[in-house]
Amino acid sequence: MHILILGGTTEARELAAALADRTGPRVTGATAGRVAQLRVTSSLAGRVAQPRLPEGDVRVGGFGGAAGLAAWLRDEAVDAVIDATHPFAGTISRNAAEAAAEVHVPLLALRRPSWVPVPGDRWHPVGSLDAAAALLPTLGSRIFLTTGRQGLAAFAVLDGLFFLARSVDAPEPPLPRQTEVLLDRGPFTLDGERAVLREHRIDVLVTKDSGGAATAPKLTAARELGLPVVVVRRPEPPVGVPTVPNVPSALGWLAQL
Ligand code: NAP
């Protein structure tokens, strides 16, 4: 059985590790022959210069749209696809749904649940980075921008505000005139996030609703300081794709196939 994991997330790496573990030498007894036939390929887009590589086989780079992905599934005799990409990677998820339907390969989406506000949070949900940018001048002047390297052009017009933009690799211009780039990669700690907010005198946080624990401490740190948080809502996922919230559930789905 050949499983394709569309990755670029912690969960995708965890899933690849769990499956590699099952095909490893510790598998013995009656099921060994069956389990050893498992082949797992993880796919990365190639956005990050030095990605954290999943265990097992990895391919890097786009497929060439839904048609390219469908051809790849056919050529590589893929039996199941798990779309474990980031909730904001909407294009690849749509392509996966289209390609899997075309070649009749079962597809599962592995999506970490959205973050949920708790008492004390001052969240401002918005539908896009552009909407986030439009709201910022009404909320503050020293912005901690944690939406990643892509799409920062939406904020480039806001010359009067200071931005601390955090990303794994350096963002490309256009950027707002007053931008300081902070190159860093999660997971982040609560103490670390408190220090960032304090040292840069941040008065507004901007985040995508990425979900998960690795980048959640910034929300706690903002709550403690009573800061407003602009939360960009997730794009709509493709219709009709079964979805699970965690790796054990994805393993359960695979076991049923
Ligand atoms: P996207 O906009 O949904 O996809 C754009 C194109 O990138 C796709 O059409 C596809 O190219 C290629 N692609 C995306 N993910 C791929 C994968 N796992 N394997 C092979 N090709 C892939 O994606 P994105 O938002 O730029 O995200 C790119 C990657 O970064 C994803 O793997 C995602 O999990 C990860 N990531 C994204 C975010 C975010 O905020 N968007 C955050 C953290 C991690 P072709 O059409 O040529 O196949």
C-alpha cells in the first residue's frame, strides 16, 4: 500500500513518524508481511530553505496543479492520500480533493482544530490579510505580525505603524516601511512570547487561526497583557473530504482501508 502525505506541518511529520515506526524492524509476527508492504511518501512544497524533514521518503516541489497531482497518484500507484497541510494552504487542499476524485483514491484531511477564544481574549476575527491590515490603524501602532513570510504585501501601505514580522525565512518585499524581521521557528514558549511583546512594546498581535499548541503561547501572552488580537479566519476547506483532528484518528482511518 502506498500512502502519500501532503505535509509541511507538525502533524504530517508525526504521521510519517508513526507510519515509519510501523514498517520498522520492531514489527514482527503474523502481521509483519502485511505491514512491511506499506510505502509512505511525504510531500513538501519547498517553501522553506531548510525544512524539518519527515521520516521516510520525501519528495519536494509542486506537482503542477490538480492534473499534475492526479498524474503523480496514478504513476506512483498511490492507494491513499492524507492531506496534512496547513489549514491556510487552500490551493493544495483543493487540488488534492480534485485529483483524488479523478483517480478514485481515498483522501483524508488531517486538520488541527481551530483556536477557541477564552475569557479575557480580545479577538477581532477577519476574513483575510487585507481585512487585517484595514483594521490595524484602529487598534494600535506597534504590531506583532505572525502570519508568516507570504502575503505581507497586504500591510505594505501602513507606513505609519511599526511591524515586528516573524517568519522562518526572510519575507520578500514589499513590506511596510517600519518593519523589523524576526527570524524564528516554533514551537514557542510562553516566557519567550512575553519577552517579545514586552521588548518590542507590542500593542496588537496579528495571527492566522492556525490552531495547535506550537504557536499558541502568543495568544496567552497577549491575553495577559490585554492586547487586541487580529485573527485571520481559515479558508473554507474542500467540500466532502472526510476530516480528522489528530494523528491517531488518521491512523484509524488508514487501518480501516
Ligand atoms: P498553497 O497555496 O495551498 O499551494 C500552492 C502550491 O504549492 C500548490 O498548488 C502546489 O503546487 C504547491 N504545494 C503546496 N503544498 C504542497 C505540498 N505539501 N507538496 C507539494 N506541493 C505543494 O500552499 P502554501 O500556503 O503556499 O503552503 C505551502 C506549504 O507550506 C504547504 O505544504 C503547507 O502545509 C505549508 N505551510 C503553509 C502555511 C501557510 O500559512 N499557508 C503555514 C505553515 C506551513 P502545484 O500546484 O504545482 O502542485
